[in-house]
Amino acid sequence: MPPKESGIGYRRNGKKQACEPCRKGKLACDHGAPFCGRCVRRKTTAKCIYHPAPMTRKTAIISPQQSSSVSTDQAGQLQSPQSLGTSHPPPFQGSTELLPETPSREGQNGAIAPELPATQKSVIKRDIFSTWKPKAGWSDMIFRRSARYYGPTSFAAIFSEHQEDLLDIGEDIRKHPGAWPFGVPLLGRERPNGPTARTKQTVKALLNIPSREVCEMLLANFDSIRESSLNPVMVRHCITKLWSTFEAELSGPREEEPMARIADVLFENEETPLAPSPDDPTEWMNTFTGSNIRFEMMGMLFCFFGLGFMSLQDWDPAFKATENDGRDRKQTAWRMKECAGVCLKMCDDSETVNYLVTALIQSLKRLETGCTGDDTYSIRRLHGDLITTSITSGLHRLPDYATSKVTASSEYKRRLFCAIYCNDKTHASLNGTPPLLTRMFCDVQPCLDLPSEATFLPEDELTLELNKLDVNGWKKSDKSDDTYYPATILRVKVQVCTIREEILELALGVNVDGSEARINDLHRRSFEMYQAIPPQLQYYTEGKIPKGSTGGLLFEQSHILLQYLQNKFLIDRVAIARGFANGQGLLDTAMEMIDISMMFWIKRDQLMRFSHSFDWIITYYGIPSAGVICIELLKDAVGRSSIQFSRSDGIQKLTLFIAFLEWVRPTDGNYTLAQRLRKVVRRVLDHVLEPSQKEVRDEEGNEFPFDPMLATFNEMDDLDWLNTIDWTQGSWMGFN
């Protein structure tokens, strides 16, 4: 008979002794008496004993998964692996006696990292995979498949529309990711989705969870991240539950064995699809945190850590911590990106798809662009995965506010899809590719203008917050109120991107009617949209004088203005392409865009906590506007400029823009692109400012230093030459 609680012994570290099943399975025991809670839930109370001397005999090393797992027989009863029986013993049995080793941790370049602090040191090094085996019966296991969105034209629509038992086609099932449904795979047991490989990858990722102190430091800097898929309340709750649930594993030495116990929980939870979202906010968050932690939420935490590291300055003490192994800002963020990628791969292996997986891809894309820049093929593929997952999980057809209850989960999904919709338009504008989410097939409803914490309040308090909104979802306020929320910014972005979608239709569509009346209508609606946004988010006063804003408010005001100016810029580009001359409007917009872009650098002391976004601002807003100014300078140099243009003003703006480009740090994702653009702008200025020297070089027959397209510059349309320059790829002027 198991001893009572008073008879439970203590380990050498002062903690209570675990029962034998939990100890052998390397699982967290609640030390309950007469039986622990885990054994009661698993119906293995017959084996729940607290051994007085558990380490007195040598036993084979058993993996955490093998000893704690259960398999389901045909009758639906849970059986432990030991009860399944086997006629053959394992081919190798190791001893629990392990010799102490000196831990060796190598840095990214193979150099030995500094010694860990006392709390991070490892006295014993175990290779748990030397005798590791997957849990019994894994290859024959089947699980329920994640719910997927099917529209009215789907193959099963006619059956699902009629609620008849005879027409119920049942649920799809999925097998274990490592199963062999088509015979022996090409890579055999070395395949990446095999149980051993998946466990190894997961353990390696979990070893990189930052310490509690670093987690708290990153949470304190949450406002600098600005990522809609990472709700601050949800992230804080998840980190708190992570440490309270796995404190024993995370507080001790970061070795494989403790991390394997966390991996066991992740693999166990992936076998069940994400539960429906309860109305209660805490209950909803508990469905994917704590003991219910899932790969998708763990991946989002790694994205938060990575974005948090990216928001720090290069000289921050966090990068000098011993646990960081000497990595700099970009390297540290990339390591978190790799860990988040492992979590996403685990979801792909198990065919897990839901709104949390969508949020993980959105966060991962944001983190990867911060490390590698925005112009990579990997980002394009990741964006395609993002759109596919969001549609598969049904985010594009969420219930209407009029027919559904506002809860923390419903509002999170709404904000997530709004962010994805805006991201799709930004991606299409940046690359000149068709948008993948359109209003024709998506129900684009702006989220409510509520603070992030409001939806997590009790129902009666949430009702009071909802009563503060008008019929359109905006917060009721007077002109003296300058408060705003992340949802306020997101609502404005949705309005901007709704017009952007129409602009992209004209710019990228085939056989699309682009009359002058329609272009003028887009200009009018775009202007009215910007004038109607909350006054506290407008950049100028009534006399078009910049407000004296600082900090986060200045950043949001200027960023929203840039998005509005980008719409004007693209509309004018469409007008010129359609033969409606509007070169003056395009140049004026470009001059204003480059002024606002350089404002971030000029006032960098006030905006330093957002400096990790400066390279993106240069890429998205600075490059196109600088290109237009370069064109006008070159046209003015040959006497072809037909619009009002101050040569001196253009040269001054490009000179300051070069200084901004030189300021971009090597750890910024778009650093390489910024340096290439800097050489382009500098050579244009040299050409404009030194015409006599250029003529001498031409008379001597030397190679002309500019693009050959300039030879026929007089015969080209206003912006055709700009179209021939690929500002993001390759070298068009011999940079080397």
C-alpha cells in the first residue's frame, strides 16, 4: 500500500520524491497521496508507489516517451507499454551509472563558449538517444485530424448540408507522422519525420528556451515588437504557465533529459486537435498552454523571443549573457527563428492546422524578414503557406459581429486575419505580385477598437467596454483624446489596404478597365479615408504642419501617413502607365515620402526603440521615392524635365538619404540592399554634379559609368527607365 503524504521522502535537492511511474517516465509528479494525480488519470494506481530507495538497482535506460506513453487497443482501453508484452528483449541495455563529463558547448563558429553560470552548469551529461526507442505501437496509431474549412462547392458539401445520419461521412483520421503508409521510405529510419528524428529536433529547440530573467526582460519590452499575431496578454499567460508547469525542467541544467520530458507533453498534445475555443478567456488560453502546451504555441513563444531580441540594441547586455553563446543580435534572433521553424515542422508532420498554426507562420515570417530581409524566395514561399493555412483554418470566413458573441478568442482570430490581409497587400506591393487574399472571396471585417486587455476581462466588464464603441466599431472620443490601441492602428491599416487592393487590381490585373475617372475616384476615396481616421493618428495639423508628437505616437502617425502616400504613389504610377500624365503629382508624393522616411533617422533618438524597423521603412518607402527623384535629376541634367522641380532640393534630399542608408546596421535584415542602393544614389549624384568630368571621359573613349539604357534616355517615357532598374536584385551599374 502506498505511503501517506507524510511518508513521502525527499530527494537530495530538497524536493519531494516522485512515485515510481513518474520517476521512471521522467514526468512531473504532483506527489499526491495515496496516489498521484497522473496515475489516477491514467488508471495505473496499482503501480503508484513511493519507493524508499529508488536508485538501489541498475535498470535499462528507458526513454521518457517509452515509459510514459500509452497505446489504445481495439476495445478502446488504455494500456501501458509494459502490459503489451514482447517476446524479444531490447538489443541493448545500458546502465544508469553515468560518468560525469565536463559540459562542452560550442558557439556558432565552432569556438568554445564562455562557461555557464552556476545555475546553468551541467554536472552529468546524458545521451538519452543512445538507447532511445519510440513508444510501443506508434506505427499503427491513428488520431483525429484537425478541422478544416470546406466551402459550398467542396466534394462533401451536399452531404454536410443535410443533417442526416445516413449522410454522415464521418471524420478523417491521420496516422503517426513517422508511419510508413507507402512502404519503406527512401531515407528509411533516417527520414526527418521519423519518431527519433522528431524527438531529437524538438529537444534541440527546447534547449534554447531563454532563462526566466531573459523572458521577463523581453516581456517588459513588448511594446516595441508591434506584431498583431502576438497578443501581449496571451504571451504573458503562456510564459507564466510554461515556467509554473515545467519549472523543474527549465530551472535546472539545460540538458536533453529534462527537455525530453517537455517534448513528451508536446507530442502527446499533438495527438488531439486543438479544442474548440471556450468563451472564458482563461479557459481558452489554457487549452494550449501549461500542461496543454502545443507545438504551435511553443513556436509562437520562440517567435516572440526572436522579435524581442531583434528590438534590442546591438550593445544590449542580453547578448553578453553566457547562455547566448556569443551570438550577436541577428544571430540570436535567427536561433529563435530556427527553433520556431522546428515547431512549425512538427505541425506540418502531424498535419496540424488551426488558427494558432496560422499565427505561428505570420510571426515566423515577420521574424525571418527581420533577419534576412524582405526580398528572398523563402519569404515568398512562407507567405504562400500563410495564406493557405489561414484559408484552411477558416479565418477568411469568420462569423459576423451581428450574429456572434464577442470573446477573447473570436476577437483574436479577427485581429489575426486583419493582420494577414494587410500583410498580403504589403507583400504584393513590395514584390509586384498578385495579392492572394481579395475582398471577393474573403469577409474582411475590421476588428473592434478595443485595448488588448479588454477582451480578457469578465463578461460584464467587457460589455461596458463594448458600449464605448460606435456603430462602426470605433472608440467614441473627442478631439482632445489622443489615446489609441494596437487595434486602432490595425483598423486604419485595413482601410488603407482595402484601397490598395483596388490599386493592385489596376496595376497588376490583365484586361482591367482603368479609366481616368476610376483613377481619380481612387485618389478621392484615398484622401477621404485618410481624413476620416482618428485625428490623434494624423501626422499634420490643419495647416499641414507636423505635430509635435514623440515616441510611439510619432512612429504610428508617420507610418500611417507613409502608407497613405504609398497609395497615392501607386495610383499615380498607374495613371502614367495608362497614358494619363501626372508626373508632377508623382514627384510631389515622392518628395513627401522621402521626407517622412528620413524623419525616422533625423529623430532617431526619439524613435530608438523602433530602430529595428528602419531598414524596412527604407526598403518599402525610401527606395521607390528615391528612384523617382533620381529620374528627375537625370532628366533635368539633359534638359528634359517638364515639371516643376528644384534640382537643389532633390540633391539635398538624396544626400541625406545616403546618410540614412549608411546608418543601417549590419545586423538589420535589409542591410545589404541598403548598401547597394546607396551606391546607386551616390553614382547618380556624382553624374549630376560632375557633368564636365563625364564629358571628358566620353571624349577619351572610356567606358560610360552608367547603365547603357541612359544612352537612349531622351527617347524614353518618364518612368520607363525606372522600370528597367531592378532595385532589389543584382547589379546594374557594376558595383564591384
